Amino acid sequence: MKGVLSVEGNDRKYVYHAVHMIFNGNFEPWDPEESHQSKLVFIGKNLDAAALRAGFNACLATPENLEAKLNGLRFKVG
């Protein structure tokens, strides 16, 4: 797998590459003309695209996901 992640609260992109058990990733500055969006690429056999998509969509910093995370906490924030 490889990709670029736009991480909430960070002004740099996270660029990663992984093969088997080897993983490498670092934060790097965005190029001025580059759009700040995540891109993920998975290469393999019999991958469940729907399950992968659902899992990553659950991690997006949308208002709905953030509210669900806050509601799931044992104690209130603050």
C-alpha cells in the first residue's frame, strides 16, 4: 500500500509506503499547487473494497464522526 494522508490539525501531508511487513512514512510539506486530500492505494488479491472504504470513511474527521467519537467517550471532554 502507499498513499498520502491529509491529517486534521496538521499542516503537512503524511506520505507512506508499505510492502509486506515493511512500513515507512513521514510528514512532508504540501506543494503550493497540491490539493490537500488523502489518496490511498492498495495492491493485492481478493481485497474487500467495500470493507476498506467503510473502515477508512469511519476515520474521516467529519462533524458526524467527531460527534460520534465524543458521544462514545466514557467521560465528557472538559
